[in-house]
Amino acid sequence: MRFIRSWPVRLLVLIVSLIAIVNLSGSIWDAWWRGGVLGERHTVLVEAKRENEELKARLDEAQMPAFIEREARNKLGMTKEGETIVIMPNDKLQMPNDEKRGEVPNWKQWVTLFY
């Protein structure tokens, strides 16, 4: 019992205890902070997986013959054998400002378009 009552031993025990408390609280804080980072990374992972699935679906669609044909027709202006492409200038396609589309008879719209 005399060992515990000496003041240098008490001081040493107090210092060691304070160091242990500081280190333990630092470790707890670090673990809590890393848990928040882990949650954020999990959210990013889920979003990346969703985007990956969308891109795979788009790739599968882009490899279909119907998609390739549609893109060739729309973006490259290609046709099948026997088809003819008709390209109209934009100024011929626009109606005059004073006439609205619904008020002009259909036959007059065709005449305006071609003449």
C-alpha cells in the first residue's frame, strides 16, 4: 500500500492516464471521421455502378442494326438502294410571319413551299 501513496508514483500514473486518454480520443475521432468518408465513397461507388449500367445499355443499343441504320440515315445522309434524298432550303420551309399555320389552307401551304 505504501507504493500507491507516494506522490511520484501518483504523478506518473496520472501522466500515463492522460496520455492514454488523449491517444484513445484521437483514435475514436479518426475512426468516426473515416466512417463518414467511407459513407461518401459508398455513395460515389453506387452512382458509378448506376452510370456503368446505363453506359452498358447504351452500348448494347448502339450495336443493334436498327440503331446503326437510323444513325447512318440521320447523321450521314445515307440511303438504301433505290431511295432518293430531297433536301429543301430552310428559307422555303418557313412560313411568312403574318400567316399562322393553322389559318392557312393546306393547298396554300404547299404552293408557298414550292413557289
